[in-house]
Amino acid sequence: MKVATKAYGVIEADPCQEIIFSRGLLGFAGYKQYVLLDAERQPFYWLQSVDEENIAFIVINPFLFRPDYEVNIDNEELLEIGLSDPSKTLILSILTIPPEGGVMTANLQGPLVINRDTRFGMQAVLSDPRWKIKHDVLAELRGVRKGRDGPC
């Protein structure tokens, strides 16, 4: 399928890259069809709306910088995307990267939960107070490298 993208212009996307968010994303409920694309730099990806080229999000696997991250969601919610086997889950976090070189943050309170088999997804809203909408990714990475058991 041809997709007009914010980052790469018009591309040919493989149907296996398509993800459907039947309820849309928070603030973007009218946009339900996306493709997940590799970004030029790993470990980042683009989540690109198929319907609007200017709607695209940079996303990352949150476990890369927060190995202790926990996504506790009711099983009933997971059934909405046909998910009963946790090993079939892809979890991504939306990043905010300020244009002027500010702090890159990840939304850990609102993870994207995707069923790898059906390619249906949802955006969860977690109530765990550890997870905020703005986690400093570089600071979190430094914490992973130091080890979280130390005094810092």
C-alpha cells in the first residue's frame, strides 16, 4: 500500500506493517490506521497515520531504558485487540523530542499495546504512579547503565 509519510515522503508499505487502533490514540481518535516504520536511527520507529501524513509519532520499546517497566492492563481490555497470549504483545512508548534540543521524553503512562498476530492495537492508560507521561529517556538510560540498586 502507498502511504504518504512525514519522514520519508510517499513510500510503499508492506501490509504487515499496518496497525489498527480501533479507538484511535489519545487526542487522535479519528485516526485509526497506522503503519510502523523503521526510523533512520535505531532503536526508534515511526508510527505513521495512513490517513494523514502530518500525523506521525516517534516510538520506542520502553524496556530498553526501563527494564523494570510494568504494563498492568485488565484482561478484558486486552481481549478488545484479541490478545490472550502475553508473548504476542508489542509494547511501545510515544516519544517527545523538542526541536530545539531539549530533553527527549517518553510517555510511560500511555503505552501502545499491539497484538503482533492480528496487528490490532490500543493505547492504555496506566494508573501506576511510577509511570508518568514524561520520562527523561537519556537519564533513564544512565540509570540502567549504573544499575538501579545504587544510591543514585
